[in-house]
Amino acid sequence: MVGAAGAPLFYFTLVIHFLKLTQKRFYKWQKFFAYGVFSIFTLLNITTQWLVKSVEPRLTFPFWPIGGRIFYPFLLAFFGYVIYASILLGKEYKRASGIKKIQTKYIFLGIVLAFFGGATNYFLWFNIPIPPVLNILVTGYPFAIGYAIIRYRLMDIRVVISRSFLYFILVAFVTGSFVFTGFVSSQFFDKRTGIYSILINAIFSLVIVLVLPLLHRSISEVTNRIFFKKEVNYQQLLRDLTQVINVEISLEKLVNSFCEIVREKLKLKKATIFLATKDQHFLSSIDNNDKLESQRKEYRRITNQNPLIKYLSREKEMVITEELERKMLDTKDEQELQRVYQQLSDLKAALTVPIITHHKITAILILWKKLSGEAFSQRDIDLFQVLSPQIGSAIEKAKLYQELQEFNKRLKKEVERATLKLNEANKYLQELDKAKSEFMSIASHQLRTPLTGIMGYLSMLVEGDFGKLEKKQGPVIHQVFEAAQRLIRLVNIFLNISRIENNRFTLNLESKPIESLINDAVFQLKIPANNKGLKLEYVRPKQHLQQVQVDTDKMKDVFLNLIDNAIKYTAKGSIVITTEFTSDKKGIHVKIQDTGIGIDKEEAKKLFQKFVRGDGIARIQPDGSGLGLFIAKKIVEAHGGKIWVESEGLGMGSTFQFILPATKRRKE
């Protein structure tokens, strides 16, 4: 009856552990309650006659138990826990799939055989003349469970055997120790020396408690050496594979290193990863250890219409080929599974692991059989369940890196091609620029000759050398004269630009008073200033200024350009030119200050660049070239000076300034 009380208890315990329900507090308390209930029944069975009050002959049995006052509550608890555990198992069978469903089926089958056969014992308890002839069915339970353990990984058989062996020795040791202690007490101590017997028992019990952990550890080491001598160190294997996943960024190195470690540590014939491509085909990895070249060529490409891919996409779980063969007998889709099985057989796959990322299969890990011929254990399955998402993420990362590398290569080639085209275009532009400069130089020289003649005659007309002009002729001649002056300045600008770009910009230096250059420019531009109603004046310095070494024509162009700009961009007010020594007396500081439109401070920094004009300037003077200030800067710098502009902002006027050395210039 002690065994009978343990049967439903251990069945219930097996079920909740198999279904992984012990992590839930509700089932954990149910387990403790069940142990408490059946412990009470066992205790009452040993110490009282409440469960079995007597025995008497029934049929051919001379000693058949007769139920006591708690026999019916015992039967209620017995069948209650059996039915409850079976209901939990049935629910799992409905929602489970694959190997879990098969494991559940065999547990349920074993329990049905065991309890249906064992239940025939209870007919005689109720004086029903039916002998327990079906007790033989109880042997079906260990056969069903054993078959599930061996064929369907219900448990790790080596763990079951080693732990059973370990606890058998420990139980035998404890039992033998107490029997020996009882024997010694009964042989050497009588009732008068009972205190010594108790003392001896206490000492032996203490020794057992102290020795038992040491014995447990020693026997565990022995059993591990016997049963797990070639056991895989899964923790080390997991660390090695995780290291590869975290470190390798190259897709080829990642796949090859992962497969090599798996193949070596699990002692496999081969491990291969099929990778998904953009066109949804799966290409096998390049396995350096694969000597079966024909096999690789034959199955290097699997389309997404392949039965295996369809099956893995739908089931999204690992496939053990040996178990799939047995599953074909238990399903209606035998033809589909047959095609899947044929594909796996062609690939020599013993275990197939789908690697899923973002609900899509991105790769497939194919493992061949182990060299030892052993089946894949539950620990192997658990290992790849843990690693599958990690290797999936690593493959995606490596693919992105590979795409980036390929993009960089393509980009590099495109840049090289574009650079070659740019170099060719630049060479062509340089030739055009050279031709343009030569044209400008020739055109400028050719234009200067007739313009000089035109200017001479216009000057003579203005001065009255050919007689006094009529009243209507005067303004027209003056306008033509001013236009000719602007045209000559523009020709000079183009000529200077041509000389600068061709490195032929030279200075013909001579000593010249700065005042004479300013006076000539003011005289030449006096008429345009008066026509706009502007005051144009040169404020002479109080002290005499030294002469400067300048190219008269080029420096005159600087003054004309700066003063002419001031006139153009000043609507009313004045343009005042001042000169003075610099603070160190080594240079002459020239300022041309106007009351014009002003310049934004940010624009002032780039105003002296080629073809740059201030914001809004084009609306005031649409015919400007944007070259005058650039030429002025080059001329001033060629004389060893510097030029800049200052302005408080738009509408606040501007002050163009430059400094020339008062002595011989420092560089040419």
C-alpha cells in the first residue's frame, strides 16, 4: 500500500515537471499539498488499521487486504490525482507538436496501461470476484517510458542511469548503516544498558550525516567518468560559439568558424549553413573541410519552393531526420513529409536547424550524423535553440557588413571612373581656359590701341581743341568720354586677369607720390560724381608723405576701381579719400570712405574673390564683372601691401582700405 500511495503522487510529479509547470507558484503548492496528502495516508497505513483493517482469503489469495475507514478517501485521492494529471497531459497533447506531442503520447499510453491494469486490484476490495489478471499491463508503463526515452529524448538516458546508480548506492549505504547499527545494538546492549544503545545510534547517525556528502561527491565523480567520459562540455562549447558570433564580422569567416567548431566539438561528419539570398534562394556555405565536392555542387542551391524550405517556414522548429521518419506514420501529410525526408536524406542531414530572423528563415544549419553513431541529445537540441537567434543576428550583421564592403568597392570604382572623367574634363577645361586667357590677352591688346585713340580725340573735344562744343553736343560728348574710360578700365581688368592666370603679372616700379595718383583718379571721376550729386574729395594729410614704389598704371587702376565702385553704390552723400602713415611709420594707409549701401559683415570676408559681388548689387549695377576688387587685391599684394573693407552693415556705408609700403616694397 506504500507503493500504491506513491504511484499517483509520482505520476502527478512527473507530469508537472514534464510540462514545466513547477515554475508556476500554483502548481508548486499543489505538488507540496499532494506530497502532504499521500504522506499522511502512508503514515496512517503504517501506524494504524484505518487504511487496511485486516486481511482475509479471497478467491485464490490467502491474504487479501480489507479496506478500513479511510480507504474510500484514499481511493478518491488516488484516482483524483491520476485523472487530474491525465487531463493536464491531454491538454498538452492537443496544443503540442513535433517531438513534444510524441513524448506526451507515450507517457499517456504508459499511464493508461499501468493504471488500467493496476485498477483491477480493487475489484476484490469490494468483494467482486474478478481477479487482478490485468496487472501484467503495468509492465507496459516502463516499456512505453523507456521507448520514449531512447527514441524520443524524453530524458537523457545516461543521466537516468547514472543518477539511479548513484542514489541506489546511497540508499543502500544508509539502509545498511542503520541495519548494522540496529544489529550492533541488539547484540551488545540489553534493556538495562539502553542509554548506551541510544548513544551508539546517535554516533552512527552523525557519522552517516558527515560521510554521506563525501560519498555522494565521490560516487558522482565515478559515475561521471563511467557514463560521461566523452560528454561534450556544453558550457565551453557555448562560450566558443558565442565568441565567434560576437567577434567575426566577415560572413564567410563567421559561417566557416561556426560550422567548424560545431563539427569538431560534437564530433560530426559535417556541418553546413545554407544562407538566404536576396532572390530567396538558399546557398550553402563554403565549408573548407568538406571534401565531398560533388555533394556540394549538387546541393549548393535550394529554392524557396523546395519542400524542405516550405516545411521549415511553416513549422519553424528543428527537424531530426530519424524522428521525422517515425512521424510520417502518425500524420495524414505522409506524402509531404516523404518529400521532406527525401530532401534531408539527400543532404545527409541528421539534424536541421532553421535560423529565423524577423519571422523569416534567413539560414538553415544542416548537421550530419555523429561519428560515434549516437543520436542527438536534448542538450544538443537546447544548445541550438539558444544559439539559433544569436547566429541569425550575427549572419544579418555580417551580411550588412558584406553589402557595405561591396558598396564601398562599387563606390570606389565609380569614384575612380568619375575622377578619370573629371581629370579629362579638367584637362579640357584647362586647355579652354588657356585658350580663353590667350584670347583675352590678344583681344585686350587689340582693343587698347583703338580705345587709346578714341580717348585722345574725346579728350581733345572735351577740352575744346577742335573748337567750342555746342550746347547739345557737350553732354553727349561727356557721356561718350565716360563710357570710353569705363571700357578702357574693363579692358585693363581683363588684361590683368589674363596676366595673373598665365603667371605673367609683372610690375614696372617707379617712385611716385601717392597724392598724384589719387589726384589723377579724382580728376578723372569728378564728372560722374557730380552727375549723381555726390561730393568727391581728397583730404590731404597735414604732414608730407613719402613717395611709394609703385607701378603707376596698375596702382592707378586700383584707385579708379575703388573710387568708381564708391560712386556707383552711393546714392547720396560723399566719397572721402584720406591718407596717413601707419603707426610704425613704415607704410601709407589709404582709406576710401563712402555713405553708400554698405556691406554685410559676412559678405565682406569674401568680397575680394573672383566673380563675387555683394548681395543686391546686381539690381543696382547689373553690368558689373565681379573682377575689379579681385584685381585690386592682386595688385596691392604684389606691391607688398594688404587690402580690406570695413562696414557697419547694410545702409551704413563702406570704407575700402589698403596699406602700401612707404619704402621699397618687400617682395615682387
